[in-house]
Amino acid sequence: MIRGISYLTAALGYAGVLALGVSLAACVETAPPEMVEAIESLDRELLQLRAAEVAPDDYSAFARQWVTLRTRVAAEEDTIRWRWEPNELEQALRELQAEGAKTVARLSEQQETQRLAAARQIADVEARVHTIATQVSAINSRLILAEKPVETDLLLKQARAFYEQGRYDQSLQASDRASLHLAAESALLQRELGRYASPDRIAQWQRMVRETILWSKKHKASAIIVSKAERSLTLYRSGRKVLSYPVRLGFNGIKEKRYQGDGATPEGRYRVAGKRGRGQTQFYRALLLDYPNQEDRRRFLNERKKGRIPASRDIGGQIEIHGVDNELMAQTLGCVMLENPQMAVLFDRVDNGTPVTIVGALLEQNAVARALAHLSVHLDEI
Amino acid sequence: MKIRHLLVSIMGACLLMSGCAQPPADQINAADQAVKDAQQSGAATYVPDDYAKLEGLLSAMKTEVAEQDGKFALLRDYGKAEQLAATTKAEAERLKTEAAQKLEEAKFGATQAHHAAQASVTSTLELVAKAPVGKDRAALQTIKTDAEALKASLNDVQMMIDKGQYLGAETKAKAIQEKADAVSHEIETALAKIGKGKAMARKK
């Protein structure tokens, strides 16, 4: 009897343990911890992707839902449900996890696309900056661009800095602006120097040169031709070329002279108005030209009247063909400068009244026209 | 008679209970105001992710209030809404402080970078005044133009700071400093090579 009771007790015990085991196996937490952890991880990824800044609406929707669900998770932390019971919270978490994963994937792809675009754009702008710098340097026209290259450089530096910070959208904005600056630089060069590529203007310069040479031939006298694009000075005697030297121009020499201090070398028909020998000039020897001539004055007054030249500006003067003072002062503000030995030769071969014709270019295929053509082709290509 | 008294007592108790279950208007308003304050202090800009979550909290609180409002008066319980309002308010105040701190940090960073750039540009301009003329006057004139352009760019940085665009201001200031240092280096190299040039006095 006693044995029967003890068997019965044991059987009941086993059944109880079994029932408890089955019950425990059938019970689940309302919010599976691994799911909560996965969403927290997605939130961290979205944070790294700067989702709140680059996709504020998407992140806001995710964050609102996550906060709401987290509140529910906290409220139901101690709740255990049967496995077969419907679990709305788990379903909502699952949907948020899927949505979050989709947002992470989309933003990651978007970020990579932007990164590549930003890197490509920086490389493009750098290539264009290099092209302009090379061509501008070749024709000594950097000053025409004034402050623009610095502004472009600053934008490029900002684009690089934003790129390194992972702010690809801002990097793209900066390099876009740099690109616009480059287009403005190119347009400015075309506007200021386009006459070097103008067949009409070159024909006019060629005519001026022919007439000067004819005058030299007719009067059996010396005449000087200076070409700014070729940076050359040629002496003619009785219509025949006697010598040709390379020259340096004013610091902004390639431009058309407009007023005093602009560093441009004038273009036109002049004459030697005075010879300055040793002790009369700081530049070894100098041939003073009769700039400004009548045509220069007319143009200057016309431009000033139209407001293109400030009223405070003067027309300038003291334009010379001169030598070099010393190594440190080898400079000119708008004149034509020769090395001293060459200046000595020239000085001895010309007289007061010798015609000096200064033109932009002698040939259609001149250095400036080539540089402009190169820029217009290559800046479009890049 | 006794039963009638009991029923009246129960109804009275119910009425009292339903009278107590009112939305926590003060706490809700305080939470709402705290979120607005956080937003005005720049939280959406300086702690955007936390601010998005704060808006989530505010939204959860309002949803909870609306849920309770929709229930039969006797079953309403605004305890959870009250708790959410308190959490929202506390979080909003934390973000307000953090945003203000980050704004100050950004402002400080931009101002520091501006000062550093100013120092570099001043140093460059001083060097330009001593720069040798050398063989190429155009080069000197270019350096002068560049230095002047850098000086003008400093004004842009100040304007950006005034507008509260601190990140952009700091990045631009650093770019200016880098460029100014490069120009200075160029002049120093020229000075080291050929010494100081003398001033030119002629006009053309």
C-alpha cells in the first residue's frame, strides 16, 4: 500500500516537472531581446550614416516608431506570453527592423554614390585648375584673373576637407562652386584676350606692321616692331629685318593698356620721343615713347566717360623700351624690357622719332590664341 | 433600503474616480514647451538624431493621451502619459543643454579657426611688403593679389560666423590659413634665395 502511494507520488512529481517543462518551453518573452538588440544596432548604423541630417524624414519616422516601441518593450518587460498567442509588439518590432534595414541599405548605397561623385568632382576640378594654370602661366596672364584663382583654390580646399569629414553632400556643393568659378575664369580670359584670336584684329595688327616696315623702306630709316604675344622686338632698317630680341612686358603686359598703373603695355603706333643714356635712367638705357598718343587719349576719355575707367584714374605715361636696372629690380610696370647688352645695341641704332609699332600678335596662330583654344577644348572635355 | 444606500455609495465612488482621471495637462504642456525650447536652442541641428527621438517621445506621449481620452471615463488611466511627459521634458532639457554646448563648441571652433587664419594672412601681408621684386614683377603682383584676396575672404568667414554657419566658417578659415601659409612659404623661399629687394618708385 505504502509502496503504491510512493509510486503514485513519484508519478505525480514527474508529471509536474514535465508539465512545468512543457509550459516553460511554450512561453516566450513579449519582445525578443535579440530583436531589440538588432534594432539598436540599426539605430547606431543610421547614426553613423548621419541619417538624421541626410534623410531627416526617414530617420524621424524610424526614431518615432522606435521610441514608441521601446516604451512598450519597457512596459511589457516582465510579461511572458504563450508561444501561440498573437504578439503585436513582436510583429511591430519585426516590421521596424525590416524597415530600418532597408533604410540603412539605401543610405549606405546613397552615401557611397555621393562619395564617388564627390571624389570624381574634386579630381575633375583639380584637372581643370591645372589646365587653366598651365595655359595662363604660358602666356603670363595670371593677373587678368585677379583674385579668382585664390577663391577657386579655397573652394577646392573646402571640398577636400568636407570629403575627408565624410560630408560628401557639402563636398559636392563646394566643388560645384569651384567649377563655376573656373568657368568664370575661362570666360574672363576669353573676354580679355579674345582679340588675340580675332582674325579681324590680327589683320589690323598685320596691316600696322606692314605699314611700319614700308615706312622704314621708304625713308631708309629704322623702325621697331614689338609683338606682345610673341614677346619679341624686331628692328627694321630700310624695310629689312636687322635684329630680333626677346622682351619682357609690363606685369600685366598682355592686356590692352587702359590707365596708369594697370601694368599693361600699350598697343599702337608710337615714336621714340627721347633717348635716355647712362645716368638719365635707372634702367641702364631707355627709349622713351610718345605714349599716350592721340588715339590713346581719345579711347581713354571715351572709356572714362562711359564709366569703364574710374574718374580718379589717369592715363599714365613714361612708357619706354629699356634695359634692366639690376637683378633685383628687373621689372617693368608697362614698358618693354630688354637684357642690357641687347638694349645697348638697340639704343645705338635708333634715333629720336624712330617709329615703334606695338601690336598684340603677328600671327593668327599666336601663343595667346593657342592657349585660349586649348582652354576652350580641354575645359569642355573634362 | 440598505441596498439602495450601497448602490448610491458605489455610484458616488465611481463618479469620484472618473473625476480624478483627467489628462495631465500641465505636464503635457511643460513637455511640449521643453521640446520647443530644445528645438530653438539648435537641437535639431546639433543633436539631430537625439532630437528625432525626442519628437518620437512627444508623439508617443500624445498618442497615449489620445488613447486614454478615447476610453470610457471609468477606465481612463493617464499614469503612463504622465510618465512619458516627465521623460519627454527631462530629455528635452538634456538636449537643450547639449545642443547649447555643441553650438558653443562649434562657435568656438569657427572663431579659433578665424583668428588663426587672420594671423596667417597678416603674416603673409607683412611678408608681401618685404617680398623681393625679383626678375618677375608679375609674380610679385600675383602674390599681392592673392594675399589681398585671402584678406577679403576673411570677411566671408566673419559673415558666416555671424549667420551661425560655424562648420562652413571653420572649414573656410582653415582653407584660408593653409593658402596663406603656402603664400608665405613661397615668399620666404624667395627671400632666402636672393635677400630683400628695394622698392620701385616709377609710375607707368
